[in-house]
Amino acid sequence: MGKLRRRYNVKGRQQAAPGPSKGPPEPPPVLLELEDRDTLKGVDASNALVLPGRRKRKTKAPPLPKAKRPLTKKERKALQRVLEQKEKKSERAQMLQKLSEVQVSAAELRLYFTTSRLGTGDRLYHTRGKAAEAAAPRPEKVSSLSGAHRKRRLQEAESESESESESESSVESEPEPELDEAPDAEPVEAGAGMAALPLPPAPPGDAGEGPEPSAPPAPPAAATSLPRPPRSLPSSSPSTAPRKCSDSCAPSRGCLLRPGCPRGHGSRLLQEERLRLPILSEEQVIMEAVAEHPIVIVCGETGSGKTTQVPQFLYEAGYSSDGCIIGVTEPRRVAAVAMSQRVAKEMNLSPRVVSYQIRYEGNVTEETKIKFMTDGVLLKEIQKDFLLRKYKVLIIDEAHERSVYTDILIGLLSRIVSLRAKRLLPLKLLIMSATLRVEDFTQNRRLFPVPPPVVKVESRQFPVTVHFNKRTPLEDYSGECFRKVCKIHRMLPAGGILVFLTGQAEVHALCRRLRRAFPHVRRRPPENEDPGDSVEETRRFKKSRARARKAQAAALPQISLDSYSVLPAGEGDEDREAEMDEEEAALGSDLDLDLGDGEADGGEQPDASLPLHVLPLYSLLSPEKQAQVFQPPPEGTRLCVVATNVAETSLTIPGVKYVVDCGKVKKRHYDRVTGVSSFRVTWVSQASADQRAGRAGRTEPGHCYRLYSSAVFSDFEPFPPPEITRRPVEDLVLQMKALGIERVVNFPFPTPPSVEALLAAEELLVALGALQAPPKAERMKQLQRSRLSCPITALGRTMATFPVAPRYAKMLALSQPDGCLPYAITIVAAMTVRELFEELDRPAASDDELAALKGKRARVAQMKRAWAGHGASLKLGDLMVLLGAVGACEYAGCSPQFCEAHGLRYKAMLEIRRLRGQLTTAVNSVCPDAGLFVDPKMQPPSESQVTCLRQIVAAGLGDHLARRVQSEDLLDDTWRNAYKTPLLDDPVFIHPSSVLFRELPDFVVYQEVVETTKMYMKGVSAVEIQWIPALLPSYCQFNKPLEEPPPAYCPEKGRVLCHRDSVFYRVGWPLPAVQVDFPEGLDRYKHFARFLLEGQVFPRLASFQACLLSSPSTMLKTWARLQPRTESLLRALVAEKADNRDALLAAWRKSPRCESRAAPGQGTCWLSTASGSRRPVHADVEKAWPPTSTADRADPMAGRRTEDWSGDQGDGSPRQTRSLWPGRGLQRPGRLSRGDCYYSLRGGRWVISR
């Protein structure tokens, strides 16, 4: 034992304080003298003998007050909890007394339905005898566990109290057997002076005391006690049992089951899974919020059960009564179908009750109560019934994805809800999101003037430990991923690894490195395996391992003096230990899982003793290879999945325990001005990083290793930007214009797009003819206001019916001539589905794979040249390759073997097939007389059809026109073989994979421009220069009409035509002169009046030309105003706006004499009187007036010739064909009808006639 420390004696050092005594005064001493002068024993002889006095009491000084030590935070919290418990106990008696005052009577309580038995059907309501319960076998109790006797006594006490309560309830219910009593209403044990108050049972999801009656009994296991069985109630007939609530009452706040809305019960396994969902504990909160608010936001992570359980809550609450429907929208068709089947299975209801509706497919009937659908289906229903009268509740699911149509739906429904409330037809709207990004909804006063309540649901997530890097690699993040995976595989326990990278090439490169570092030698089948071979292999492996260890030990160590400190040994140990403690505290408590940022041990040296099962995962991967990640890895290996951001939310990989996050993502970036798209690698958002980390906690606690520092993470954006702010919005604007929303800029978007994007979209739609051109205004404000409120045209409404981009919809609207519509549908479907061919430029894992990839690339290039053909087919370019690939694949049955052999993606081909069917159905719905169908044996197009397809593509992609740079315009060598576009200053090039890469036409149109090392054009097709002014007049700036050749009248069109040269807008490319409509103005009226007097407009007037006083060419003279006859005729034509035959016929239908007797002498002043009698000529003119044929009077469209660009004349110029077929629908060249309107392509413009 060590030496004891000397202590400080406080009491021994205390001294009495001097001072007067506070007691009574002492008496004076009394002296006694003895006779014999003896002395008393103990008394000195020299001292006087005195009487002994009272003993003095020593007074101690009062102790000094001790200073109170302040409470620590932990003690303060503990004291606060004690005080709160005391306060609750003091208020408990008062609270129970108040509750007993408002408690319903026992008779009224029997009329309610208990929520604890919802979803269990009638199997818990049948009576069961006590003998059966007593005879039920009980599992044996394990007495070795601590506390078993105490639990047994508690269980026996509960069973006794339960039997007493059951006997009492049975006695009470004997006089009225038709009433049901709440089976779980048990009195609360009250203290002294407190009355017992029966409380309603807890909801099934609450983690309170007592059993959960709604949960099915668990199978017997090694438990200490048997769970209490649910009590039964006497059965009552449905005819005699009274009901408290009726169909006309509002939904109860307690989520009670209404009559007429019974739910079935699925299998026991489904009910067990349902009861484990976190959202069941929030059922009461959700239903109360729905009953009290018109709009509710439900926020819960993926897996909480929102999609499947919330519709069931609403159905059980009676929201589907009175013939109303509960609608649920999903962003994907697969989710709509799958969720409807899942909910129907859980509720044990027929698909006629729980149905789905997607585009051109569904099983909705008159009995449907819950309807799952895509957001596009609901948009179409809003066009037919804006108030959506057949819906009582609408659920917008997956709102966190912020798709374009979801944002439109939320904006529309925010107004529909208020309109329905004013008409006393309330509509409930539930917005369900998987993230906490609800500020866009709750803080947007334009969207929701009153912020809706937010109900948050906790998720089933295991804890995930996040580890940050000390340093952030800026360039070689793929190498850092490799080193981190190597450390995890060598040092950490078993568990799958998920690595996030940016693109397909990086995924394959990392897979190749990991397979080389940790090769997996697959064993041969057991039937061919020889036991001696395995023993020999084991011996060889041990020998090679021993040789490797000896070689490693024999190698001289490389000593670096920089690695050693100049301090003596042990001098800096304390500082280093302190630093290590600080780092350990900062990086978390899992010290063994902190792998650090150093180099991996072993590098890329192959180590067959630790096999790793490496699999890639990205969106373009075949479904068969994607399904491999869900299969268990081979025995003795660890699963490692290298994926892109597709694994964040779309897929859940089982068995993943470790996540390696590079923190980067590759996204397509669109330039709103130039339309150039490029893939850029950027940092992810904080929400995406949390989603990636959550992948490690699905099945067990996991770890996430982020290859960036916490400081970099704090600089990330909280959430990714919505889709509506990252893409072109011309299709969105067209759909909203079709819905009747003219000023899209005023629409209440959750996140509105920029004004520049809306202006660019309207400009494109005006050029395509989908919107009317804005009127010219003098002031800038009026011009901007008119530019943002352009009304939709009839052609635009037709284009809005096709579920493709507006450019492609314009191509479909022009595709009827020469039977080109089936080919145009195929081309549009192939252009809409991206990445038709496999990516064959990826790195190979071995030399054999590299040779296979080279051979496959050569074979695919050869097939592309074969599909492109020669001559006119080759000029169609890459679009002819798409048409040939789809046609060949369909002809072969669209088999996976054909796609694999020809480098096609099987998944893309299936999507093209479905889109072809959708477009065919859409065209047939617009024009029932078209009679189109998807022909799997479609023959290749003819030469004239190919030329027509080239013109159709040029008309749809007019803003994507490019011209080859001429030799005199070359700035440097980098511009060789380059093209110039109107919107880009930099040169663009044809992509090397294009079939026109070596042809280099003068003018081409392209599908898109992708920026990599250069700007490359994809989807290229050649265009003739003569077609540009005729097909793209809105992009051309025309000069004045040419004098030679002079203007002429076109009998087919009934209009005045002229020849004009032009330049292409913004770049000034000179274009040849073509015959187009005469420009608007007074000169067009003069020329039309001349042709009218000459008899070219109406041949019946040609016989009176000799009787005219002046030559018809007088109308064009500069001195024509001096003659009254020319001025009166010109004024009459201008007043009726009759500058063409159709307008003049319309004026004559209103007033047949408008050209002869509208003004005095107007019809006869042109007739001559010198040649004879005046009356007979005038009488003949008046008798024949108006000078139109019978057919023209009946139908002014009859006999009209329409212009059809269905071929060429050999020199590349368009050929005009005569078409005398008026009709309804896409059935005649150059004509598209809708109702009684006729839309004809005249000079490259769509002209509307009625």
C-alpha cells in the first residue's frame, strides 16, 4: 500500500471564539474552613478549599455555510424529468375527472366500431367457447430466463381481470345482443380519490402497453409467455345492428369504417407485412388532417407504405361512397399497374374495384372505387371535365421527383380545389413526397394561399455511419473509389459493397480493375470434378502463396528518412496520442471501420484468396444483366455493385452494407438559347448524398464512405433543381395552351421556369405554326405582353394530341402525302427513344473481350451502311438507319438474339414498339378514317417516299438547320469539314458514327448537338437548298417580289403568287428565288383585281373582257387613282379583305351583289357603251352574277388544288401535284382536317379555311 496522505482535521482546528457567555451569571465562590485544618484529598495545601461550581460548557463556533455546487446538465435534466412527473401526477386526477364528465354512455359506446379490428374481416367477431380457449395448446415456458415468474404472475393477473371483464360484458350484453361493444375498453387503475375511466384502445401502430388486437397472432417461439388472444364478441346480424353514421355524414375523425365500404382480408403474410409499415402509426393523424383541411402533404421516406396504405385509409373512411372515386396518380405506368394490383391483393378486392388506367390500357369499370393512373391520364380528364366531379379525393404520389406533368397537376388542382369548395362539392388533395423538400409547396403563396399541413412519417431505416475523407480528390475520384473498395474488401466484415460513379465508361473501367485485383476463379461443375484435381489445385495454391511470401520477405525494404522524426524516441508520443484521440473523436466511434485516405495495401496485385463478385449497373444495361445484382453472389465471394445514380431511388439492392460515394453525378445540360445539350459532371446535392447513404441501411446497420470532406459536403445544394428548370419547355407550353391557359407565365408553378425559357418556347411554337404570331406593337411592354400570350392554332391543337415533342408532332401532322405516315411514326418513335444502339466504345476487361468488341463494332458499322442504302435513301441519313433498324428488328420478331447480334438494345426496341402503338392509336383517334395499324412486316419506303420523308423532317427540324462552311470562309484548319448553325458561333461537325460523315452535304438538319471534345451533330439528314424557302418561310427573310418573272395567279390555290429571293435568318445565307404568295399590302389587291377582270379567277368573266372600257393592267399603273372605276373596285376589295378567291367567295355568300351594286355604277363602269347597246351587256353581267359555278356555290373548297411536296422533278425542286379531294381527316395529300376546318399547306404555310 502506498503512503497515506495527511488529511486536514477540520474539527481539531476549530477554537471557541472569545467573548462573554450568553448563559446566566455565575454565583460567587464560597470558602469552607475545616476544624482540624485537614486538607481534602486532591487539593493542594496552599489552595483554599472552595465549593466546586458548575461545569462550563464550551460553545462551538457555528459552521461556515457551504457553497452550493451548480447542477450539471445531466442532473438538471433528471431533476426536470422528476418535476414533470410530479406535475403530471398532480394533474392526473383532475384530467380523469374532466374526461369522466364528457364520457359517452355505455349504450352509445356500443354503437361505435373499434379501429383495432380494421382489416381483419369478420373472423374476430365470431364467438368462441371458453372450452376451446382452455384446450388450446400453450407453448412451454422457459424457466431459465430471468423474470419468468414475475411475467407469469402478471399474465395470470391479466387473464383473471380479462375473464372478469368478459363475464361482465357478456352479462351486460345479454339483454341487447344486437349491440357491439368495444372489446378492448379496459379501465385505468386509478389512485386514491380517482375514478376509473375506460379509455378507447390505442391504434394498431402505437407502441403502447397491451397487445395489438389487429395484428395476427405470431407463431409460437422461444418466448417467456403466450401473447393474449383477441377477445371475441357475440355475433350480430347485419340487418338488426343499428349504425350510428350514415353515408351522408362527413368522414369521421376517428377513421371509422363506414357501412358500404367493407374491406376484405388478404393472406396472413400480407397482413403481417402491412402491420410492420411505419405509416400505420400515423393513420389517425393523417385522417384527421384530411377531414379538417382540403390539402394535406404527407412526407415519408421510401418504404414507409404511403402509396399502398393511404388509399386504404381513405376507402375505409368512406370517401369512395356515393359513387365517387379515390384517384391516385403515379409518374410511371409500371408503378400504376403494380400498385393497383398490390392494393387489391391486400384489401382482398376485385380488380373491378381497385383498377388502373394508363395510356390506351386499363381495367376501369363502373364499380371502380380506387383508381391508379398516370399523371398524363388525369391531365386528359381535366381537359374533358375541369372540375373532376367524379373524384372525391386525389393523391399525387412521388411529388418529390418534380416531373413536369406533376408540377402542372399540382398547379391546376390548387385552383380546382377552391372552385369545388365554392360549389359545395369539396375535393380533397393529398400530395405525397419521399423527401422533406416541402418548402416549395408550403411557402409558395401563389400556389397555396393557406399553407397546407405536413404529416411526417418515420421510415424503416437502420443506422448508417457516415465517414468523410480528410482530403477531396478533384480529378482521380475513380482511383480513389478503387482504393477504398480494396480496403473495405480486405479489412472489414462481410457485406455487399455499392459504389456510385458518374457514367457507363467509368463503371466498366472500375469493374475491370476490381476483377483484376480480386479475381474469382469459377469452379467446374460437380459432375466433371475430380477430387484429386481439387487437392492438387489446393497444393499448387499453397506453394504459390508461400513463394510469394518468401519473395516479399526477401525483398529489401525501401527506407525513407522523411518518414522518421528528428525527435528522440518517445519525446513526441504524448502529442501524437492527443492528435489521434482528436481524430478518433471527430471521425466517429467505429475506429475499426475508419479506413483512412492512404493508399490501398497491395495495389492492383491479383489476390485470388479474396474473390470479389463485381457487377455493373446503369440504365442502358440489358434487363438480364440488371437482374444479376438481385441474385445472391457465389459462395465464398463478396458482392460489389458499381452503379450510376440509377441505384439511388429506382432500385434497392439487397445485402448492401457498405456504400462508397464519389459525390459526383453526370447530368444532361440544355442551353435554353442554343439548344445544345452536353453531359457535365457536377457535385450531387445533399439530398442525393443522403439517398446514397441510405442504401446501406436497408437490411442492417451499414457504413457510407464519402470521398470528399465534410466542408465540401456543406457547400452542396440542399436539393437538386426541379426538372422544369433544366429542360426545354415547348411541349409543356403547348399542352397548357391546349388546356386553355394562354398566359403560361401567370400559372402557379411550384417552381416556375424562367421567362427566357418561356419566350424561347413560344418563339419555336410560332415558327412551327402551333401558335399564332404576336401582333406588331410599338411599345416594348405591349410586345412582351403579346409574346407571352399567343393563342393556339388549330394545327397546334392537333399537335398537342401526340405524346411527343412539338417538332416531331409537326412531322406527324405533315406525313399523310404518298403514304408516308407509317414511316414517319416509326422515325419519330426511334428519335424519341434515345440510345438505340449499344455503347461499344467501353473499355474491355480482357483481350478476348477487346477483340469481341472490335468485331462487333465493325459488324454494326457494316449494318448501318446497309440500312442507309444508296442514292435518295442515303440522303435521309441517320434517320434512314433508324428506320431500317426498326424495320429489320420487327421483321425478325424483335428477339433478343437479333438485337444482340446487331448491336441493338433490346429494351429500347421494346419501348419503340410500344411508342409506335401509342402514336398509331393517337393518329387514329384524330382521324378515324386513316385506318393505320402497326405492321410488323413493313416494307422499305420507295424513292419518292424517301424524298417526301426528307421534306417532312426538314419542316419539323427547321430551327436545326446547318450549312457546310465554304472554302473561302475557313478561318483555320479546325473549321475544315465543319458546319455553321444560326444559333452557335463555334463550328459543329457530323458525328463519326453517322452515315453522312464522309458525304458532307451542303445543307443538313440535325436532331441534337452534343458537346464532347467537339460539338457533334446527331441524327443528321440532308436537305436541298430549294426546299428551305418553301418549307421554312418563318425562318426566311424575303425581299421584294421580282419583276421577272412577273406575278401570276395560281388557279389551284386561288391566290396571287410571285418569285422572291430570301436569306436565312440571323446568318444571312442567300437562298434562291422561289414562287411564294405575294406579300400582304395594297399591291396584292391590285394584282388580284387585274386577274379578276381578266377572267383568270372566274373563267365566266373572260367573255366580257372585250367590253371593258380600260385594260385590266390599268390597276397596276401609278395613275390608276385618277380613274374612279379603278379606285372604286380597289376600295370594295379592301373593305371585304378579298385578296384571294376564297375571301371573295365568302363575301359573295354574305351579299351576292356586293361587287355589282354595292356602290352606284361600281359594277357597270368598266363596261363599254361605244360598241352598241349598253343594256344587253349589263343585263348579261347582272344575270350571271356572281360568276361562280354551281359547285363553287355549294362548296367553295370543291375543285381546289392543293400543293403536295411529295416528290421532285429530277433537279431537286419540289413537284406540285393536283389533288381534288376535299375531306375530313388525314386522308388526302397536303390536307389535314378537324371538324369542318380544312388545313392546307400552301407555300409552306398552313392556311385555315371553313
